[in-house]
Amino acid sequence: MWDSIKWLIPTVQPPTWTDGFAALAIVIVGIAVIQFIIKKIVFKLASMLEKRQHPVMSDIVKSIYPSLRNALLFSVFIIACTLLLEVRLFELKRTSVIIDSVYVYFAFKALHDVLSFYLENPGRFETGKDQDVLTPFFLRMSKVMVMAIALFTIASLWDFNLNGFFTAIGLTGVALAFGIRDTLAHIFSGMSVALDKPFQIGDWVMTGDEKIDGTIEDINLRSTLIQTSDKGLVYVPNSYLVNRPIYNLSKRTQRKVELNLFLSTANSEEKIVQFVETLREQIALHPKTLKEIIHVAVDEIRPSACRVLIRYFVKTNDTEVMLQVRQDILFVAKHICDENGIVQVDPGQGQFVWND
């Protein structure tokens, strides 16, 4: 039996019963220390960090414990084997490479476990804040990178030549980039959306060309789900949104109202001026209008009518409130016209054509 492992440990000798019992004792004591002392210390540390408002550090400590435990168990096993075989396994070239590879594996496994925990529980990573669409993406990419680095590190310990492997990966990456360039464009656009954060889930947005108008339902790396005003769900590629102006209507603090009234030129100039001044005063008196910007003026005159421009802002982003204020102002304008005998003109009548 012992001759079969001399290729790995040339100086190995059959152990005595004393060495066997000593090695067994080391294993039992090591397992007991890890299970009843080190485990309690680690979880007590995690609990203390949680109480001191360091949830991220607490999660990291608890996530790396399985790999730490396995590394310690492996160390206990190596120490027991060293005593049993009376050979310093850490100093032998062949066994030291194996031991170093296992330790490298456990180190990267601990990091992999931390990333996996936050991928399954992204809310803990964000500490209760709004979720970032890039968080899951970067966590997944980090897991892949960790595994790749671990593989290359272990390969370097075994003196593998990786030049040909890297060349093959480079050529494959170039071919894939050409094959999925459209998908990559959407993904990079999604990353741009996540970094710039022009909108979030629940925001009401509209593109500059007004082809997309609705509420953001979901955001991912490739596309954005928008619920339009007619209750339809539209999957919009992120590259489409990135290449167009986006109006985030949910971020408005005020709404602009702009409309026109048409007064007949049969009205005297004094009546038209009085209408303009009175309406401006009434708009300023409304409790929900901004007083800084109120425009009421005749902006164009035709042979049969003059056009009155009315422009003001409402202190709200609520469409219903804005429409209610607009209705109030229109009824005030009608009351002023009725009270002063001002004649309005319907631009839709056949004898009156107003083309802008």
C-alpha cells in the first residue's frame, strides 16, 4: 500500500500505531476546535457587525465561513498526515503544489460564495436603497471572472503553458463580437441607462419623437418594459432609448398651459386690451398658478380676428389638477367676454380660416 504512493512521496515509511493514534487525535481535536470555538467566534463577529450597522461586512463574514472551515479542516488533515507519514508535506515539491492549489481554490471559493449570496439577495448589497439594474449584471460577471482567475492561478502553479489558450479565447471573442454585435449594442445601452439613470421603475417617460409615451415597468440590460397610455406593454430596446431625447415627465414640478383664443376684429381695441389685462390678473389670482411667468397678449392679427396667446404654469405634476386649473381659466375668459360683450370667433367656421 505504502509503495503505491512513493511516486508522490518518495521517502514515505509505514507509520506506527503510535503515529496513527496521534494523527487521529489531531483530527478529532481539530474538528472540535473548528466546530465549537472558531464557528462561534465567526458568527459572534458577524452578529456584532450586524448590530453596529455593518450588514455588508456581516454577510461577508458569514458567507466566507464555509470555505474557511473547509480550509481549516484541510489544514488539520495535512498536519495529521505529516505526523502519520513523518514527512513534511508542505516542503515536498509535488505535494506542496497540490496543497497550494487547494488553498487557492478555497480562497476563490470564499469570494465566489460572497458574490453568490448578494446575487440571490441584492437587497442586502444595496442596504435597502433603490436597486441598480447593473448590480446583478456585475455580480454575475464578477463570479465568472473569479472562476477564471482561480483556474489560471491554479494552472500557473502546475506550470501549464496558457499562451495558446489565451490566443484561442481572443479569436473566439472576436468572432462572437461580430456575431452578436446588435445584442452587445443593446447591452451597452442598458449599462448606459443604468449609469446615467434617466428614469426609474414607475416613472412616466416620453421620447422626443413622442412615439413612446408611458410608465416604466421594468429595466434590464437589453430592453425596457413600458406600459403605454392604452395599457399596452411595449419592450423597447435600450439602444432605441439611448439614441433619442427622453423626457422624464415624473420629475416635473410644474406644468405649462398654453392655448389661444380668437377675438373678432369687430371688437374695439379698448375691449380687447381690457380683456387681456383682466384675464392676466385673474390668472395671477388663481392659487395654483405660478406668478412669475404669466403671458396674455395678442400675438397675431388677421382681417377678421386677432389671436390671443395665453401661457401660464401650474404648480403641480398632476394632470387632473392641471386640467382643472385650465378649465377654471377658460371659464373666467368666457365670463369676461360675456360681461363686456366681447365677440369670439370660431376658427373652425367656413368663413374663417386660420392656418399656422
